[in-house]
Amino acid sequence: MTEMATRDVAGPAGSRNASRAASPKGGAAPAAGRRRRGRGRGPNTSAWWALFFLAPTGIGLGVFYIWPVIQTFYYSFTSWGPFGGHTFTGLANYRSLLHDPALSSAFLNTLWYCLLGLLGIPVSLVLAQVLGRRGRKGVSVYRTLMFLPVITMPAAVAIVWRWLYNGDYGLVDELLSKVGIKGPYWISDPHTALIAVAIVGIWSTVGYNMVVLMAGIQGIPRTYYEAAELDGAGPVRQFLSVTLPLLTPSIFFVMVYSVIGSLQTFDLIYVLIGPTNAALPQSQSVIYLFYQDSFINNNRGYGAAMAFVLMLVVIAVTGLQFRLQKRWVHYG
Amino acid sequence: MRAHKIAALTASLALTASVAACSSSGSSSSDGGQVTLNYAIWDQTQESAMQKIIAAFEKQNPDIKVDIQLTPYADYFTKLQTAASGGSAPDVFWMNGPNFQLYAANGQLMPLSSLGVKTADYPSSMVSLYTYGNTLYGIPKDFDTVGLWYNKALFDAAGVAYPTANWTWADFQAAAAKLTDKAKGVYGVGATLEGQEDYYDTIFQAGGQVISADGKSSGYDSPASISGIQFWTNLIAKGDSPSLAQMNDTATIDMFESGKLAMYWGGSWDAVAFAGNANTKSNVDVTVLPEGVKRATVIHGLANVVYAKTAHPQQAEKFEQFLGSQQAADIEADTGTVIPAYNGTQQTWVKAYPQYDLQSFLDELPYAVPYPISKDTAAWNALEATDLTKAWDLSESAAAAAAQLSSGMNQALAKEGS
């Protein structure tokens, strides 16, 4: 609504933008470009300025993200000494990946983290719907409370949850015992450890998902609801037939984001589970195994190969999601 | 327009400058003649003692400043090895037995032959622990043995006589059973899944070994070693110790300090923490470990070492020398944190906490067994954690877990080469 208003007021500017959009590649028409920028000194200077302002981010991206990816790819074909220095070993690391039983179970665990992590989306959706309405009393307090875990350090979160999950003195089992259930040793029992980690994972991302979905809900034009109301749709029907379909782009984004996050689960496992835990084999993720191999066992080359395979998996899973989204995401 | 440009330029320059600032925080720095050394340690309870030693050193050497880098033990060696790989390890740092040979063999430590260290000033087992290829690489800082800590109040409540220096395994097991009171959540002992304080000691007491004398093969497959492991797994199976899951949720030392464990196998270094806790200040005492087939305890100690690639070798050596001096050892002994390695200062430590029978830790010296190490100790330490976990959570027999550990450890040792 407000967006429309400003565009209407800035009428001339709006039409100038429209003329720009009409030329196929933005600045391809130099005459139009010069006229548009008015005070400028030609397209070349403007390109240089653009590069200049992009440089800090661009250089950072190159040095801290892209170059390490290239290096990691190279290192995945090498074997490392305990204090650096490496020799080229060809495909040896990838061959041993195939025969590593710990890796296949870690991939299975990671798959479970992804699936359980997706359960957080319906929860966030309900929260977004409830806390998305304006004017309710104390709504911003609850929004803040739900968002707090997102900005809390994962290590701190995990330490607090370690206390909550404690099988002898923890609050979770204490509450369960009030209703007559003898709770397990959540993080030390191989049957529950993975679920316990996943619950903390969901708890700490629900706030982020909620904010994204809330923005999505607020972006749905009021007119659809008015039309639905005229047709006699109640709140539930409105939610199912208007909100949900028009929210699918936001849900899709949250889903992609949540799956990539789950594929990279590490810090929670590192702090919650720990190395001398009988439940570790049943709960360690690929990244945990990567940490174990590259930094504890000093198999840097092997770790690099593992990281690279995980990167391919992330790309494949995300690609698959983008293919499948055509079937269920509606861009209103 | 002009003002905008200037503002933009300034902003991007500021960004570049802050990036450059990040990269210059190397291992050490010097300005105006004053040199700052980094000293890495892992034990928080010893931090104040180290701080006092540094204060004394800085007083004698006003041009050298020493900063402590405290990293919890769980991450200490991971961080150190990563820093050393990048050529930026601290100038002087703590070293322990399991990691020493890895660093010495790979040229990460500065040889100390030129310092003129009088090796007779330190226990010979500690000097040989930190000697590699006939060269001394570390000056012994302290040493420790393991003792039987017990909670007097829980013994009184159960009507069991306090442990004595004559206790055998059978006496210990009988007492553990009598002291266990599950209704109150009290256990006789905590069977911690820990080598140095627990199963290494019992393996040695049973007449077994962890690694062969030549350091080339595992000792876990011998019947004696297996009975040393069973000592603990039997206590868990009988319920006289909490289960592995319980001990994973709450550390055994925390259980002991909160009066839920009657006995705890702990090191001489625990005295300072127990004395500082109201629950254990005067409620607990210590004696020698019980006797199995024979008497034994693990002896181990730390050393201070100098990083081979330090930017300030002279200053680092000066600090190293001071750390190995009698003056430093006396400061350490006074605080009662650990038994100083400098001969003649140990009695000061014994007197630091008169309420505990700390002499027991020194009485064990004649039969103390050096901590088992090899060139890449960490490789088979990781196997101990994974394989023995299966015996401790009772999903496998001690013999089966030991057999698996032994074959994995032999493979790891074969990789070490000579």
C-alpha cells in the first residue's frame, strides 16, 4: 500500500524507470542513460564507481569464500603432515570416503536432522499467523522472545540445553516426572540423542522462519481477504485458501534455508553430545565427522574431500528443491 | 557531490584498514623496546599461580611483558596444532606427555640444550619424558599422581571405616557396595571413562600394560589389561557406580563435589578445587590407591616448552628459564595447585592444605608408572574413547572392546613408523 503511494507521488521518476526497463539490457542505450543520470559524466565512470563500491564486498567474498573453495578442492587430492606440508595423492581420499562406515551413518543422521528440521516450518507458520496480527496486546514482547534464540550464540544455547536435558537434575525430566513419565538421559541415550539435538535446532531457528513468514503474510494484499469474506469464507478457510497458497514463495525460501542449515549441523552436537558419549555414532553429523577427521585426527586432505562431497550434496538437494517448487509454489 | 565522494573514500579506506588490522594480530608484538610474549595454558585453577609467577618475572625483566592465553583442555591441542601449522603458535606454552613427541619430532619445539638446565633438579622420570633423541625440549613444570579421594561424611553415614593405605581391590569393592544408596542417589564410586585417573591405573595394578615397552604394540589384549578394564565395568554393572549416560550428563567430579559419590579417583591437582568448594573443603580426604595384583599409579607431569618459530627467541628462553627456576616452583607450591617438579619444593605443596593427607601422592612415587605415550598418542587415544565406550555402556564385554581397541591401536602404531 505505502509502496504504491510513493510511486504515484514520484510520477516522473517512475516513468523514467519504465523507459529504462524497456531497453533490453539496462544501460545498453547510452543516450538514454546519460539523460537519465543527468549530472553524470558518461557510462564508463559510472561502471568504475560501481566496481569501486562493490570492491569491499567483492574482495571479501573472493578472499574468504571463493578462494578457500578452490583451495579445498585442491587439498582434497592431498595428504597432510601433522604440522602442514602436503603431498599429492590423487583420488585416494575419495576412495577411502567410499569405504568409511562412519561417513555413511553420519549422512543418514544428517538426513534425519534435515527431515526433523522441516517440522519447524509448520510451527513457525502457526506462530507467524498468531503473532503477525497487529494491535494485539504484548505481541511485540512475544515476537522478541521467539526471536531471541536466533541471535544467541549456539554454544551458549547448547550449554543451557545440556542442563535442561540432564537425566538426573534436568528441568525437562523434572516436568515429565510431574505427569508420571520417567524421562530418558536425553543426550546420552543413543535412541533420543538425535531427536534431542534436532529439537534444540528447531527451537533456535523457529524465530527466524517466523519473521520471514510474517513478512510474507503481511505482503498478501488485503483485497483477497475482502473477496474471500464476501464469498463467506471463515478464518480457517481464508487461511487455507488465501494465506497458504500466496505464502508458498516464503515457505519455499524458509525450506531451502532450513535444509541447508540442517546439512551443516555441528556446534550443537559438539557441545551437547561430546566425544566420550555412547550416543555419538547415532547422532554425529557429516560436519562433526569432518571436524573430527580434519582437526582432531589431522587428516586435512581427507576432511577436504568430505567437505567437497557435502558441498555437492547441498547443491544437489537445493537444485532438486528448485525443480520441485514448480509444482507447488504460486507466485501470486 | 564532492563531500559525498570524500565520505565514500574515507569509508572504504576505513574498511581496508580494519581488514589490515585483523591480519596483524600475530603471535607476538613489540613496541618501543618492550616485547610481549604469549604464554598458553589450559588449567583455569592454575591461572592465578601463573599470574603470580609472571608478575615476579616481569619485575626482574621490565622490558618483557607476558600475556596468558587460557584455552580449556578439550580444545587446547586442537587450537595449538592449527596455530603451529600456520606458524603462529604462542611463544611459550604448556606441553603434556601424550603430545610431546609429536611436537618434538616435527621440529615445533626449540631445543633447550643451550640453556644449561640442571636436569638433576627435576625427577628423572619427568626429564626423560621431555627428552627426545637425547635433546631436552621442555623444562618439567609439575608432576602428578592419582589418589583415592573419599567423602568422610558419606563413610560415617554408612558406618564404613575410612580407606587406609593397606586397602586391596576387594576392600575397595566391598566398601563401594556398602556405600551405594540408590534411594538417596548416592553411589560408592564413579567409574569415569578416563585413562590417567581410572583405567590406566587399574591396568597397571592388574599387571597389564597399555603400550609395550618399545612403544610399538598395544597392551590391551592381555588378560591382565582386560581385568583392569573389568574392574570398572563390573562396578557399573553392579550399580555401585552411576551408568555411563549418567556420568556423561553430570561429570563425576561434580557428583563427588556435591556429595553424590563416596569415592573418586582423582589427581593431586584436584586438591585446590576441593579446598575451594564449601562441600569438600573439610569433608573429604585422600589416601593411596588400593592394591591389585600389585601397587601402581600413573605419574605424569607437564613441561613448559618454547615454540621453535617464536619471533622473540631470547626473551622466550629467558621466560622459560624463569619458569623452571626454584623461585617459580616455590610460588606454585605455595598456592597448592600442583606438585612442583623442582626437587625440594614438594614439601611446601604438601603443607599447603593440611586438612588433606597430600603426602599420599608422594608416597606413591616408588611404584608410579609413567603415563603411556608414543609418537602419535592422540591417534590411539581417540580409539580408546570410541571402543571403551562400548564396554562402559555395557553393550559389549570388556574383552570384546579390548580386542577391538588392541587391533585398531596396533594399526595406528604401525602408521607411526620408527
